[in-house]
Amino acid sequence: MRPKWMLANDVLPIAAEFPAEADEAIALQPNALVPEYLSTHYWWAYIHPNAVKLFEREWLVNLILLGNYARLRDAALAEMGESLPGTTLQVACVYGDLTNCLSQRATKGGGSIDIVDVLPIQLKNLRRKLPAGAPARLLAMDAKDLKLPDASYDRAIVFFLLHEQPREWRERTLSEVLRVVKPGGKIIIVDYARPYWWHPLRYLFPVLLAAFEPFALDLWREELTGWLSNSLATVVRRRQFFGGLYQLVVSRR
């Protein structure tokens, strides 16, 4: 039987009165929901309880991104707008304060934000970070199979998720995001990219990525803009940061 505090489609609400026992119930959702690639390659970063304790430090997130977290976050927020009316979708939880910033802008615009993630421990962590009364819902689902209606969001953001996914997951995730965003809606993607030829890390980073981010080099070999151009999206612009190592892609549904 579904616990009383759970809503349809496994929506995990954020509210001051959220029962204390909900934490345990979220954490104990079946491991079968977790994709194999996550449990195999990213248990150390997202699944193990100590991973959340370690990585939920903004200075560490900034260090991992070689001092570029704030710059990339602010660039994404600038594309989203100072206020967010209507509906916003964030695909996957992220360490740091990105979601809090989005929530504040949704509050300012009288809108709402949905955050989807397949990992209960990440949803639990995010619920702790967001203030009571935030106009946000936490939804437990896989990004490649969103249990959401067609054309139901005004905008979506995918922040450093795609490089962690195998090609099939990545393509299906993008297809799902395009499906649930309204015609004319904006989609913002921030992720790795192939750095310029002169970048001092161009030859070192493949070794590091192969060890810790085994699917990330796909984004060096194939442009996201190419895939989006062949889909229902129109690429509006693409910006590169830190010698091309990071990219921000803005597209319209």
C-alpha cells in the first residue's frame, strides 16, 4: 500500500509538515529503480550515503569544475531569467545551490519547479537543502522515462547530467525533455565539451574522464547541437567556457 504521504506517480512533496518517517521511506525505495550504469560507475559520487556528505560542499563542486561552478551556474540562470513564471523542469538533482536559486526565481515569478531524479538519496538530500514552502516538487523517476504529460513545462534545464549517461540513456533523456517542454519553450543544457586545441588539459583530461566519467568523452566526439538539430529542437546558441571544456547550449522546442 502506498504510504499516505506519497502522491500519485511517486511525487515527493516539499512542505514543512513532511513527516519525519518519510526520510527512511524514500531511502528504502527498491534498488531495482537505479540504472546499472549509475550503480556501477557512480556509486561513489551519488549513491553511497558518505558521497552526499562529502560532495555537498560548494567549494568542492567548484574545485571539481576547476573553479567554474559559479560561472556556469550563473550563465544558466541568466538564460533562465530573473523570474520564472509558469512551470520549470530540472532534470536530475545537482550538488550546490543551483536548485535553490531556481526555486527563488520561481517564487519571484509566481511559478513552480519540478525536479526529477532516479536516486532516492539525492531527492532526500535536496529536500533538506530547499526551504520550507519552496514552490517545488521532487519526483522519483528516471530521466529517460519521464512520467510526465506532453508539453507541460515552459522551460527545462539539464545541468551536468548528460556526460554521465551512456549514449542510449542520453538520447532518450533528451527526447523526453523535448517531449515534455511546450512548443516554443526553452531548454538549457550545461555540460562538458571538447576543449580548444591549445587547452593545457586537452591531453590530460581524457585520462581522468576515462577513469571517473567513462561516458563523458562522448561529448568530445559528438556535438550536442548536432543531435538537437536533428530532433524537434532549434539550437538558439552555444557558448563555450574555460577554453572550450564546458558548454552551454540553448535550444527552443
